[in-house]
Amino acid sequence: MTENTNPSEDFEIDLGEIESEEPSDDVEIDLSAPSEDGAPEAEVVLEEEPESQEDDDQDETQDETDVAIEALRQELESKFGDWYVIHTYSGMENRVKQNVDARAQSLDMEDYIFETIVPTEDVVELRNNTRKTVTRCVLPGYVLVRMDLTDESWGVVRHTPSVTGFVGHGQTPVPLSVDEVLNMLTPSVVARVAAASSDTSAKQRNKKVEVVDFEIGDSIMVADGPFAGMHATITELNPKSARLKALVDFMGRETPLDLEFKQVEKVV
């Protein structure tokens, strides 16, 4: 009888040791860095310094952009005439600007047609896993004209080659507000401020990034990694990090993948 009671007492002691020691130790290890005492605090301090500097650079660049936009607003408000939008054939925006300016000069309409602008923006295109900065139209097929609208000035602009008409209600051109013009010209202001900035990271942050090779819904083949050779469908694109998310049929289930652009090939 004495031999049967001792094992049960030992067993109870073992359970008590597991419950009291193991869980608390595991929690502490998960929440702390795997370094010596005092090291986690030093690491936190070192990580905060570059982030703070980056925030300062972003704030400074944003301040410069805000000042430039406000200066543009004041300039627009001080200019004589109204802004109108003319519709052109796609790809002919710059040619139309040159033709309107030339016709205004040759037909002695410079006192009525003051300025033409093609709103532009700088865009980083990702093509074949390479980045290229291009300048393109903010509003493809449209040009801004600042003018004093009369029958004669309307005719000079309207009959310019590659101009298909004014934007408005029916045959009546409708002038833009200062805010509308400002919104159209803001991308070029942002690009100008970024180009003048000494912060190279700010120049990249302020540029729109677009993917040329892929679109959401495209079928792709994984070319690298454990899923190489399998087909997938793109569900999300992240141009700035050059990564995408896709769903692949793996063992009868749709499995999400996070891949770099260079790891996949488009299925035509």
C-alpha cells in the first residue's frame, strides 16, 4: 500500500512545476529582443533617430510644396482672363499648345488669348523590372487656355488644327474656377519642388509609380521560388515596393502569394 501512494505524489509535483514556471518564461522571451540585458532599450533608441530625421525631411519638403502651391494660387488669382479647357486628339496636346500660341500671334489675338498650358506630372514607370521616370499629361486629350472669350478669340482657338472643341454646356464654353485650375497644375508644382530638393528620397516619394507590365486580374506564372511553374492570378499591386499579391491553386485550395515582380511572368 505504501508503494502505491508515492508515485501519485511525485506526479502531482511534476504538474505543479510545469504550470508555475513554463508559461511565464515563454511570454517574457516572446516580448523581448533576443539580446543581452539592456540591449533592447539601446536598439529602440537607435531606430527612432533615423525615423525622426526622415519625418523632419518629409515635413520640410511638404512645407516647401505648400508654399509653392499657395504662390501659384496667388499668381492665378492675379492674372487677367478666364481659364477654359479645350479638347484635342489624344497625343496632340503639345502640338495644339504650339499651334494656339502661333495663331494668337499671327492673327493679332494676343490681347485676347494670353496663355496655354498642358498640365503634366512626373511618373515612375515599372517596365521589365526597371524604373524609368517619364513626364506625361495629367489630362490626356485636354489643354488649358487663359483667354478673354469673344466670338473672334473663340474662333481662333476652335479652328486650331487637332482641336475638337471647348469643354462646356453644349456650344457654350464654361470657365474653370481657380481651385480647378490649381488642382490640375499641382502635380507639376510637386515635381518642381521635388526636383529642387536636396533630399533624394523626397524626390522618389513625390513621384507617382505605375506598373506597365501587370494589371490586377492578369494571369501570371511563378518563375522563381517554391511555387515555380505554377499559374496564379494577380489580386493586388504595390508599385513602390515592386511586389504583387496573387492567388495560386495549390492542392485544391486558393493560396495567397506575396511575390516580387521579377519572380513572375505574364501569361499571354
